[in-house]
Amino acid sequence: MRNELLSNIRCVQDYPKEGVLFRDITTLLHEGKVFRDLINYLKERYENEQIDFVVGLESRGFMLSAPLAYALGAGFVPIRKKGKLPYAKVSKTYTLEYGEDAIEIHLDAFKKKEGARVVLVDDLIATGGTAWAGVELIEEIGGKCIEACFLLDLVDFGGSSKLKTKTKVHSILEL
């Protein structure tokens, strides 16, 4: 599956800024069989873990986490950028290479189920700041992050190694 996934991810040089090689997963999503195989792989990984909720990080994480939640029969919970959620929420600020940003989750996202079993999903981990903040939000509202899962791990940035001190990490492709 590794080669099939890699061959369907477009690399865009100098996006969003010069010197960055952007990994575009929309080309993978265009391929129905490849996308289905990916979601089925993730379903098999988590189907015996009694997952209550699949949490997706904005925005490309939604493209993987929502279909996974459906496949597992679990709830889907979005973690959004600050100011995008309409109800009572908690927020975490994290550091970027060029400043700070913040993400939020609804306070009642886990329906007040203490210890809700959660898998956090995003398309890519680099420095790990967003994922770390996501796990902290999950814990703050009473959930337990069973694992953080990423399609791509840019290992030279060290984010997955750092995140492993907080939760289990699974990366499908390491680049």
C-alpha cells in the first residue's frame, strides 16, 4: 500500500512559501480505490480499540477522520482553528516556526463521557505543535487519546518523536 499511497500524493515545490515542499493529498482522495483502501486499513487498525470518537485536526485531517469515524461507527469531533466553533469551547495556543496559532474544541464534544476513547487523526505531522495541542485539548475535556495517527510523518522535523512522550503515534508513511 505504501507505494500506491506515495504515487498518489502530489508534491508542490515552493508552496505555501519558497523552500517548502508541500504534500498535497487531494490527488490521493481523487483515487476512489486508494482512498477506500486507506480508510479500510485504518478501520482494521482501530476496530478492536473501542474508539468512542475520531478527532480530526483542521482541515486536511477532516478528510481522513470523518470517513474513519463513519467506518468505525464512532462519533466525529473536529478541532478547528480559533474562532471557527460556534459554542462553548476550550482553546490551546501552540508555536509555529513563524509565530503562534490556536485551535479549539467544543467543551461537550465527548458528550460528557469521562475517559472517552479517542484517536486523533491528521494528514501530516512535521514539528508536532498542532498535534500536541490537539492531544492536550482532548485530555482537557475528559478524553483519553489512545493514539495519534498520521498519513505522513516528516521525520526530520521531529514532531512524532516529541509527541510519543504524550501518546502513542502511528504514521503510515515516514518521509
